[in-house]
Amino acid sequence: MKKLFFAILIGIVVYGYIKNNPNVISSFPEESIQSDQAITDAYQNQLSDIQVRGSGKVSRILSDDNQGSRHQRFILRLSSGQTLLVAHNIDLAPKINTLQNGDLVQFFGEYEWNSKGGVIHWTHHDPGGRHVAGWLKHNGRKYE
């Protein structure tokens, strides 16, 4: 009985650690494959409002969108070949000033379907606390 209790306790502790430290999971190689597949499925089925995590290489840096809330915009190419527009709100989170074509960027945000591959947004905290906090990672720094 004691062994079962300790096994359950260890499981709860490990689950809590992973839940509060999502970077632990993103360190596994299959994470990017699963993320790519989830994004590919969402694109093929024209789904939106899906929280996703993944990474890609910057294939194009676009001008900032300064209409309304300001957004840094760039295109990522996933390992699957699919491209995504990242719209990162720079009124709520820091801009990635050192971003270059070819750079690797990790993301956690909300996927919205469009005919060009989709958009990732909500890559920042929600000051109102109503939406899951997202982020971008570039060169070891987290932008949220």
C-alpha cells in the first residue's frame, strides 16, 4: 500500500512540474513533429482558435502592423514545409529586435486558419487574465 501511495505521489509531483514548466516537454524531439502535425491538421480542416506550440525558421520579415494594436510580423517555415504568419503584439510584449532570416523561433500561441498556412497570435500574456498566455523564444530569450 505504501509503494502505491508513493508511486501516485511521485506521479502527481512530476505532472505538476511538467504542467508548470512546459519547456521540459518542448525539449523532446517528437514535440515539433506532433506540433507540426497538429498545425497541418488544423490547416487542412480550416480550423481556428487552437492553442499550439512549435518552432520554425524565419523565412521572411515583414513590416510591423501599426494599425490599432501594434504587431511584429514575420513568416516561419515549419519542418513540415508549411508556413505561418506570426503576429506578435508589441504593445503587450517586447519586440524581437534582433530577428533575422533563417533564425529559429519557438512559439506558443493561438492558431487561426487562412489560405496561406495560418496565423499564430496571442504570443503574449493577457493583461485581463482571460486567455492562455503565449510566448515566443529567440536566441534563448522568451518574449511574453
